Amino acid sequence: MNVFESIASGMRSIWSHKLRSALTLFGIVVGVAAVVAMFSFVGGISKRIMEDFEQLGFDNVFFVSDRQPDNPRGLASLKVSKGLTLQDTEVLREEIPEIEWLCPTVATRIVGRAGNQARHFPVFGATPDGFPILKLELGAGRLINWLDVENHARVAVLGEIAKEDLFGDRNAVGEQMLIGKESFTIVGILRMKEFSRMFGGTGQEENHERVYIPITSGIHYFKGSKSIDYFAVRIRDGSDIGAVYERIHQTLLREHRGIEDFYIENIAEQIAEAKSGVERITQTWHTILSSIATVSLLVGGIGLLSVLIISVNERLREIGIRKAVGAEDRAIFQQFIIESVTISLFGGLVGLGVGAGLCKLITFGAAQMGQDFVIPVSGAGSVLGVSFAVAVGVIFGLYPAYKASRLDPIDAISRYA
């Protein structure tokens, strides 16, 4: 009997004893379905969290802001340092090639008016680099460009919330607004990104309550000095966060003549640690789920063992005749192992289908509740579940296969008779 005949024999065994096979396969089906569904669920949540981290726009980012020195010598020497300036940002651009974008910023809070609407808005003087640093997306019009910065242009980009406060549903691009006493032309509107609500607030609302203008305009019309409030830096993917942080620190310390009148907030490191934490939690859950699935599959394996032993006793005549006409022990052993694996693999594939169906059901349920939460079927969970099922077939098929292969043909036929 070749491999294909053994597989066919296993399928006939399943089909001829439907109820017994269903009860036997139940544990395997449940175990594999649990592996696939739970791995997919944990993987879907982990993926969504990582996507939200990416959309927040703080990965690989440092914020450098003004601060008072925390030692008497620094306080006494403040007149030596001019604080943070545009010159600092130019030096960093030239000396640290790992910097991808760098945005100096001046910020104030002032009344903005359009038509008969007036609100207090955070007004940020920034450069074009500020938008990709925070991964802000354009909804309409255009963003601030370098020509605007060079010309001290009186143009503004509104966050989506700021636009709705002043203009409601009306188109705002091309309209005029007063910022303080100065008239600015609105050239663009930002678009809020979609985040998963199941993970709480995203913090992006703060970015969309702002009015963005060229930094040179902010310094000229509202700052009253050449210093800047802070600047944001995004380093290139793959850069050593710790090393770049230290180089920025040492460069600024040199430019400020040894006075540490600045503070570097290492958001990049915090985000990296948060992502590592999510990955560790995911791995822990995978280990727990694997353990639970192993127990479920072992229960299914015990049922499979019982059925295979019964099958051997039911087929004593067949085994005896095959051995009497010259079938080797190895061939009998192989037949029952293949049948065992076929039965468990069939259960594994059914469990895979059930697990995938559960993923679709959860996705559908989330959509009905207004959640854009998709659970993709986990490839790792699918492979692991089916592999466990095959392993159960091999392990729990060994004893019945060995028992069948060691039967004496005369004894087997006589016992059947």
C-alpha cells in the first residue's frame, strides 16, 4: 500500500465513522481554531498599535527647547549665550548627517479672526520640515514652502479644528484671516488622520487646533527677538538614537559656550521603548496562547489515540491477511502513521477554516460598532496550528501503528474469527 492509498484509507475511515470521527476531531479542531483566532487577534491589535505609533509622528524625533541653567555658574553666564537661535539649527544640519528634517519653531497664543468669528489660537511659526516631522497630512491647498520662509510671507496653514472654528464647512483656502493685527492668506488646511478609537485619545487634536505660519513671519510679527522657542529634529531610520542624541547635545553645548540653557526631550527613545514593550507583550501572549493550544491539542490527541486503537482492533483480519501475503512490518506501521496524520491534518485544516471564520466575524462585529478594526488571519498562527495538528497525528499514532505492525498474522486472523 503506497502513501496515496494510505491517505485514501484514512479518509475512508473518517467518512465511514462520521460521529466517531467528529468527536475525535473536535479537540484538534478547537485547538487549531483557538491558535489561529487568538494569534490573529493579538497580532491584529499589535499591528494596529504600531500603525498608530507611526501615525502619531514622534518616532525618531527629538525636541530641543529653551530652559534656565540649573547651576549658579550657568545662571551667571547667561549673557554669554543667546539661547536657541536659527544659527543652532543650521550648524546641526551641517554637522549631523543623520538628521533628515529639522524645524525651528516660535509659538504664541493670539486671537485669530475671520468674518465674524474670533478665537484664541496657538500660532506656530515653522518651516516646511515641520509637517513631515509630525507626519501631518494636507487636506486642501498647499503647505508652507521655503520661498514663504525666505520672503517672510503672510500665509497660513490651518489645522482642521482651527479651520472648522473659523469657517465651519466653508472652503477656507484663499480666504483672509487676521492673526492679531496682521492679515494672512490661508493657503492650506491639514487633514486629521484616522486612528483606532479603541486605544483612546491620539493627541493629534493639539496639532489641528493650531495656525501655522512661516517661522520668519512669526519672528518678525510676533516674537520681537531673534531667538526661537524650540526646534524639532527627525533622524533617519536606522540611525543610532543614543549616539545622535549625544552628538546633538555636544554640538549645542559647544555653540552655547558650555552653558546648558537648553533641554533635549528624547521622544525617539521613548517611542522605541514603547514599541519594544508592545513587542514583548505580544511575544508573552503568543507563548501563553501556544501553551493553551498545546493542552487543547493534547486532549484531541488522546481522543485520536483511542480511536486508532479501536481501528486496529476492528481491522485485525485485514492486518493479518496483509502480513500473511508478505506485507512487511514497516509497511503496516507506515500505513497507520499516515492514516493518523491524515485524520489530524484534516482536523487541523477544518480548525484553520473555523479560526479564519472567527477572525472575519470579529472584523464584521467591529465594523457594525463603527470600529475600523481588521483582524488579518495570522500566517504564523495558521502554520503553528496546522503543524501542531500534524505533530499530534504523528505522536499519538506511534503506539497504534507499532501495535499493528507487531501483530502475528495467524494470531490476528484467529482473534478476528
